[in-house]
Amino acid sequence: MINYYFDNTDELKPYTHQLEANDDTMPPDNALRIAPEFKDGFCPCEQDGKWVLVEDNREKTAFNIETKDAVKIDYLGELKAGFTLLEPFEFCKWNGEKWVVDDEQKSTFIIKQQQLNIANLLSDANNEIDILNDKIELEIATDDDKKLLKKWKFYRIQLKSIDTNKLDIELPEKP
């Protein structure tokens, strides 16, 4: 005979181990003489003198469907409400069953990136214009410098006229 022990301090009473038993004794309060069934993704747990299979996601990672935060699962049973085992991806939202692309989130990100890029390009243009203006002011500018200044100013105007709230923009070519 074998005693199949369970953790009677845990609410679900999960199986812990087995030991040889004496034929002429009763099993302890935290053991059954019926062998538990084992199945991937489940843990045998004692319930009313029988083994039942309880979902076991321990050591897996679950994701909060609101915040997308990852947590290691350390408990037996179904996932807590508001969590999924499906891993989120960039620009997604939970639709009640799975992660789907959030077009608004994606568009907002693209627009912000474009605005940042244009701000950097404008900064570069302003620096070039300042240097060329310094050359003109100090009367050390060549004819090529004067032509280049006009090109940089035109480039800056083109950048400023871009509607940064659109998704598909075309950037002018740098001088």
C-alpha cells in the first residue's frame, strides 16, 4: 500500500508526495490510498476524499490586461481576473479575448516620433543657418556659402510647413 499525501494547510490541498504504508493501518488525515491522476498543466488536489485536477500555471508568466505588467504565477487554480497568459506586443490592447493592435496608440506614437524628428531637423537647420549668417556678418562668406544659406533657409521653411499630425509625411532633402 502507498499513502498519497496532500498539503492540508493549503486551501486547495495539493498533492505533495507518496510513501510506503502499512497494510494494516489507516492513512493519515493528510493522505489518500487512491493514486492521483497526473496531467500536464494540472495538479492533483484532494477534495472530499478524492483527487481532482486543478489548473496549475505556477512558474508561468501572466500579464495584466490593463497595464500589460508581467507577474510570475505562484498559486494553483485558474488565473486571477484581469490576467492572461497571452503575451502583449507593441501597440496592443485587450479586446476581451486576446491582444489586438491599437491603431490609435500606434498612430499617436508615430506622430510623436515624426514631431521629434522634425524638431531635431529644424535644430540642425538653425545651427547651419546661424553659422552661415556668422560668416556673412564677419564678411568671410564665399558665394557658395551665400547660396547654401538660401538652401538651408528654404529647407527650414519646408520643414515648418509639414503637417506633423498626419501619419504619412514626406521630408524635404537636406541641402
